[in-house]
Amino acid sequence: MQSLSIISVNIWQILISLANLAILTWILKKFLFKPVRKVLDGRREAIDESYARAEKAQAEAEENRKNYAAAMAAAKQTADQMISQAARDAERRGSEIETEARERAQEIRRQAEADALLEKKKAEEDMKHEIADVSAQLTGKLLEREIRPEDHRELIDSFLQELDG
């Protein structure tokens, strides 16, 4: 068998390799790990900040949507109130116009009845005077020789009184 002299363990070489590894690890940690870590932390913060802004924007959008919905509901309610008020006003005004028209029609009818009555009385008076004049002339011609003018006047007055009565 061969001897194991080919494989030798050199402690110094292992210590130097371990020292090289420690120095290399320290250099990598000092110059590479910390800056990379800093960049990664910066990115993480930027991403977290972006998420926070997105959540805030989403919350604001939701709040704006709720405010818009509330404003639209209030506007619809106001519009409905205005429409119902306008309908009530129009109905009230229609009733007022109808009442005024009825009152005017009754007033016109009363005035027409009063005018007709007045015209009837005037026509009756005119007829009475006409009849009296005609009868006076006729009677005067027939009785001109036999009745005096005073008797004639009394006859006409009694005739007019009979017409009135």
C-alpha cells in the first residue's frame, strides 16, 4: 500500500485560506453587501411608498365616489322637490284661474241680466208713452169736440195707471 504522504494537511495553508476567506468576506460585506442592501432597502421603501400612495389614492377615489353619489342623490331629491313644488303651484294657479273665470262669468251673467231688465223696463216705458201718445191723439180726434182738455188729461192718467197696476 501506498503511503498517505501525498495527502498532507498543512495547517498554515488552511489558516491562510481561512484568513483569505475572512478578508474576502469582510471586503464583500463592506463594499458590496451593505451598498446592495442599501439599494434593496431603498427599493423596498419606494415600493412600500408607492403602495401607500396607491392605497391613499384608492381611498380618496372611494371617498370622492361616495361624495359624488351623495351629491347626486341630494340633487335628485332637490329636483324632485322642485318638480313637485312646480306641479303644486301650477295646480293652485289653475284652480285660481278657474275660480276667477267662474266669478267673471257670473258677474257678466248678472250684468247681462241687469242690462236686460233695464232694457225691458225702458222698452215698457217707451211702449207706455207711445201707447199714451197714440191713444191721446186718437181719442183727441174722436172726442175733440165733446171733451175739454182737462178731462182729456185725466182720462190719459187713469189709462196709464191701469197699465201700471
